[in-house]
Amino acid sequence: MGIKTKAIKDKELEISIYQYCKKYDMMLYIMLLLIRYTGYRVNDLRCLRKRDISGKYLEIVENKTKYLEQKYIDKAEKEGTTPKPPKKARKILIHPTLKKILDEYTKDMEMWSVLFPSPRGRNRPLSYSQFDRRLDKVTKEFNLKDFGFHSFRKMCFLAVYEDNGNSIEKAQHYAGHTSSLTTSIYLDLDQETNDKITLEMKDPLKGLIGS
């Protein structure tokens, strides 16, 4: 089981991380911004080519979705039932700020070029483990705990939640989750929700024990 990551809620720290990456690791900088603005996972983004981000939208059938679809198909074949219908590709409008950064980053690339080329050459993308090692340097530099790529994914959905009046439904929709409970747990809002329920609960002993 992987380490449970948390969103970075200190804005100054978040900006410092971007500044550090922009200075010392441009590919990691672009990857972190892609996750932060879109909410996609590293493995959904690392194989992108310039042509994938040349338009207004970024549209990806997420790897986790592909895995679950195959799992449902295998289960249906085994049980002789009909598998769940395939989930649509998640389509995200590329934020104007991100678009400007991506256009500058890719201005000298061919349309078929991968955004994150491996030093091994032949237009191969960096692997997840290569990205992970790069992020580990950031973790050590800033002495971070509970930190990883999912921190930026959570920050993306948490921003959607907060910018829309603490709407869990909007965050759920943007994340592509099938239930609001999944989103609530993913964003560590389940405890916050329980606390709110407790405080709003009618006190059965009110007036009886001097409360």
C-alpha cells in the first residue's frame, strides 16, 4: 500500500515548489502544472505528445478507467453477464494560463514529439519511476511529509470544491468519480463532514444538564 498523500494548503510553499522545479527540472515543473490544472494522473500524462495539447481541450481515457473496464469485462465473461458500459474519456478544457505555458514549452517541438522525452532517446517518454525519482528530490529539498504526485491532483479537486462554494458535487464531476463519498474521502473531507454533522445535531440533553 502506498503512502497516503495530502494536498498542500500552504500557497507560498506550493509556489516555492513550482519555482524550484522551473529552475532545476523543467519537465517536472510542466508535469506538476498539468496535474494541478487538470487532475489527471502521472501515467495519464507522461506519454502525451505535442499534438495532444495543441487544441483547446485535453481528452484522455484514464489508465485506471481502462483497467477497471477490462476487470468488468473479465468478470462478466466469467459470470456470463453483461459488463458495465465503458466510461467516456475525461475531457478537460486547458486553462488559459496552462495553455500559455505549454505553448512556450513546446514551441520548438514537432507535433509528434513526446512532452517528456527520456534520455534514452527515440522519442520515448519518461517512465513513472523516473518521474518519481525526480519528485523525491523535491520532497527532500522541502522536507515534505505525506507528499507525492497525488498531492497536486488533490489540490486540483480541492480548488474546484472551494472555488464553487464547497460544492462536493462540482468536485465529484470534475474528478470523474462515481459518488460524492469517493470524492469526500479522496479529499480528506469525510472527517470535516462528520464534524459538521455532529455540530448541527440537535442536542438531546439541551436544557437538562445546564447546556
